[in-house]
Amino acid sequence: MPTSVSLRRRRTLSAVLLASSLLVGGLLTAPAAAGLPAAEAATTAVRVNQVGYLPDGPKRATVVTTSSQALTWRLRTASGTLVASGSTVPHGADQASGQSVQVADFSSHRETGSGYVLTVDGSDSDPFDIRADLYDGLRSDAMAFFYHQRSGIAIDSSLVGSAYARPAGHLGVAPNKGDTSVPCQSGVCDYTRDVRGGWYDAGDHGKYVVNGGISTWLVVSSFERARRAGTDAALGDSTLRVPERGNGVPDVLDEARWELDFLMRMQVPDGKPYAGMAFHKVHDAVWTGIPTRPEQDDQVRELHRPSTAATLNLAASAAQCARVYRPYDAAFADRCLAAARKAWTAARADPALYAPDSDSTGGGAYGDTQVSDEFYWAAAELYATTGESAYRDAVTSSTWHTSTGAFTRYGFGWADTAALGRLTLATVPNGLPAADLTRIRSSVTSAADSHLSTMAGQGYGMPIPTDGYFWGSNSELANNAIVMAVAGELTGAGRYRAGVLEAMDYLLGRNALGQSYVTGYGETSSRNQHHRFWAHQADASLPNPPAGSLAGGPNSALQDPVAEERLAGCAPAACYVDDIGSYSTNEVAVNWNAPLAWLAAYAAERTSTGEEPTAACAVTYTVDNAWSDGFTATVTVKNTGSAAVDGWRLGWSYAGGQRVTSAWNATVTQSGTAVVARNADWNRVIAAGGTASFGVQGSLSGSNPSPTAFTLNGSACA
């Protein structure tokens, strides 16, 4: 699908949700001023991941400055000890942020510690850590979001703390009207359904099959990927704060099952019109105000007409369930597969039953009139699970199977799901011809390389384009990072994991506002996300969102009254305000936290001991020009080994007290006499027998002896 269409479909969603949410904004009583001022969240010009960096990962910061000359950066410990220094690389005007920026790269520093501070041009960064267990807490908290969002079960204080404990919502206990016996909207059906359970979708009490489908898929995919990598123990039984812990089933799958059970309850029963299809959604007949605790919601609940999109979401997520749950609960896997087959058959019988965009009173419309991508996704899941020829034929006959538009710069999402089918076919063993598999896997790596290219052209290293800041932009960025992670799984190339980690940097503070968008993580983190229970800004007796909750992020369309009032004229990446009334920039949602949880689990994996792979090498160092107090030199490194080097770090020492002042074609840092040069993105791979060259300029106060010893990724060069 063309990129422009993909973007248009997301903006259509935003407009519909805006129209359906205006009443909510009118019911808010908290003053807008209680949030952070527009584009003023940052307290420093040096923007870092406020949580920190992995010892063996990239470590970059963005510096807001009007200077066009390289600046000196200094890295100090919490006690103030200088441990590294170097020069920034000017980037200049950054269109997305509207700022002039430079980039400081201190990746060569790998010593662990807490409270590091990076200083540039008199400005100190927020403090941060360098440690291997950096993402362990976020892995747990981002996944715990789903337990907090459960409907139909009491939330236990022993698991979440007293502030977040609450009675079960929507079980038909007064004043609730459902969800144990929910009627349809007028004219849709003449019976009621038990649709208890599932996750509340976002800041309201609606439950949507199309958004629940992709969210469940991502949660289960997180475990399926970890199992392929042999790291699934970290997501296993008794690893999360869920009531099912200790039952012999991985906790991530326990959590996803809560939603899967709900999705299957939304399937139209046999003997009824549209049997086998899925009701599109269930929510209140009118919008509720803020605050409204789930158990105190007194609105009538309604089932909305089945849709082809919802039915295919059920087919895809249930087919994935049948594959992944089988080792732990064969009976549940069988039930999932039966539901998936029935949904697939029903969708084929009614391939154009669309949810109308006008159905937006009391809940989001989630309209989608392009469902060929959902057909492709569902067919891919059913084929990967069963291997049956009928599903294989549905995969190979789909235009999406060979389309160049399955992956776009704007990421996949609930309305654009072809990429999910591609990711499954690329990673789950199946019987497609070798040529097909090669092409599919190449499409994943090509998309990942495109995201890396986008990052390289941005001052804050975001894998989204300048015109990509729409409703839920943070999930767009996270979904693109997932594509990079899968590309790394397919190829083993380290550049993709580095890209993922830099995407996490953006979410956790290295951005235009110096704002961590994840509650509880970072010096300046979101805490007033749009939510009816986590509504401390509106009612001081209620809590802020729990740690690990991701805000939707910058939205340049300004689609709520608070954003319109406070963000006028904002640059795209700065169109965000941490105010409970700004639902178009600051709401939470299951399809935003699902990719965050996926990425946190991925980032938390211990991938190495911190040592880079060894490499055989030879280096030529040539002084090109020299004058009384300075010089320029060209350095050429040759890979004399038999395998390509993917990512290089060249080290040497200056015996004459020389200081590097600038560099080209590499990022060069210096601490004392020790110098480290790291590849640029475009020259990170040195083929066997190949070379890479870069230049340095330096200052000197005496002699200028050339270095005689070099190391490449820690190994001595000849």
C-alpha cells in the first residue's frame, strides 16, 4: 500500500476519535495549567535517555545549540570524576523538532555505574545509568499495564499496590450494566452476549476487537520471538505480577489469554445471523466523564455490528494462539484454532462488512474499509500454524504477498496489518518456496534499513519521518523498532539492535522535549496521561498512571482542546503536552503499550558479555598536512580476516599529546591519550579484504609522532 494511503488511514482514525471525544474534554474539571507547558518540558539542552544505556549498546545524546562548530562533551561519574570526553558532531537544523542540534557519541565508554552526567557547552544532562540490567524493570512494568487494564476481575493490591487496587469492573454488579449480558445496538441483534473480561482499550472503558487483535498478537509475539532466541525464561511462569503466576504457563501467555478469551466471546454464535464473525466492539452507549472508575460506570453497554476487520483480527490472533499455546494447554490451543477457522470462513463469506466511521458515540469507531491486509495476515497465521494448502494459497494469491507496501516508513498498526503477516512468514517455519522466503525476509531487512536511514538523517535518531507525528506516534516508532529487531534476528547484524536501542532512547528522553513518555522512567516522565481511573490530575484521591505506561506522543494535528490551546505553532516532534485533557497526545492504549513491552523484553536480553567480536586487521595512518599547532591525518583500516566485520571500533593512543578536534567518515572520541573511532552508518561493514577510511584533524603542542599500535574491536592489528 502506498505510504500516503497508510498515513491517510491513521489520520482518518484521529479525526473520528476527535469527533467522538469532544464531550469528554468538556467534562474535564482539572485546569490545563496542571500539565507541563507546551514545548518546555526539558530542563537541559543535553537530551539523553534518562534511564540510561546498556554497556555494549550505542550511547548518543542530542544537544540543542545554535553553535555551528563542534563542541566538547565530557562524561562524569556521579562523584564528578571525568571518565571520557570528545567532540560533538554538528547536525544543524532538525526539521522534526524545529531545533538546531549536535550529536554527542560516547558509545566507547562501557564502564557500568549510576548517576552519570554528560556536560556540553556548560549544560548538564539529566543523570543516567550504564548497566546491563537497565531494562529489567521496564520489561515487567510495561507488561503489567495489561493486568491493570483488565476488565471483569478485581485488581489485587498485593500485585499492584493499594493505590491501583480496585473492584472488578463491568461484571453486571450495580451500578454497572454489563458485560455479562450485553445487548446489541438497535437493529443489530435480538439477543445478549456474555463478553466479560478482556482489556480496556485505552483511557475509556471500551473494548475493541480490532485493537485487541494486534495488541494480543504483539504480546504473544514477544514470547514467541524470545522462545526462538532461547531467552523465554525471562517471560516464563512467575516472572510477572499476574494472579495466574505459578500455574506452569508463562505469565506473558496468561496475560494474553485474558484478552483472547474475550475476543472469542465476541464471536457470533452458531444459528445467528453472521455466525462466526466477530462483533466489532463493546462499549458505553455514551461517553463517560473523567474521572470514572470502572466499577462505578453506570452507562448501558452495547455490542456493535460485526465487521470483517474484527473477524479477521480474531482469526489471526486465535491462529497464533493455537501455535504458541499448544505446549502449555493443548485444549485451549484447540479452542483457539476452532475459533480461527470459523472466523476465517465467516470473513470469506462476508468480505466487505465494514464498521462505519460514524459509529463513534461512546467509543472510537475504528473504521476500516481496506481489509485485504487483514485477510493476508490471518491467512499467514493460519498457514504458519496448520501448514494447510488452502491457507497457503490464500497467502500466495494475496496482492500483499509481493507488494512493496507491506512495510512503510509510518509503521504498521491496527488498520495496516500486512506487515504482521510478513513478520510471521519470515520467522515461523513454513513450507513456502525458498524464493518466497528469501523475498519475504529481504523485505523485512529492507524495511529495517530504511528505518535506519531515516534515523541517520534526524537529530534525535527517530525511525519515523518528519510528517509522521500523528495520533499515537510513539507506537509508530515502537512498531518500526520491532521490524528492526526482527531484521537483526534474521541476519545477526548488530546495526539493527543498535537501532532498536536508539528508538528506546527517544521514548525515554532523548527527544525534542527532553521528556520520557513512559510513566515512572526518567527524571521528567509523563504522569498525567488521559485515563478515567488513573486521573490524579482531575481527582487527587486517584493515582497517576502506573510505572511503565506509554503516552501516545507528539501529534502535529492538535486534535483536542488542550493541545489546540497550548501547542499552537509547535514543531511536529514537540506537539505534546502532559495533561489529562490532551487525549490526542497523552492517552494510553493497549496497542501502544504492547510494542513497548515487546521492545523492553528484547532490550533486557543479555546478548553478549560486552565484548565485541574479534577481527583481523591492518592499519595505515598517514599525516596529510601538519602545521605549528595542528595536523590532519587519514586512517585506513583493512579487514584481513575471512569474514565481514559488521560494526567496527578502532583504537589507538597518541604519544605526543595530540588532541583530536574533528573527524569525518567516523565518530572519533578521545580520553587522555586514548582515541576511539567508530564507524558511520554507511561504512559500518568492512568486507573480507575490504577497507574503510576516515580522517581526523587535531591540535598539538610539540611533536607529532604517528601511532604505531591499533586495535579493531579489541583485537590487535598487524
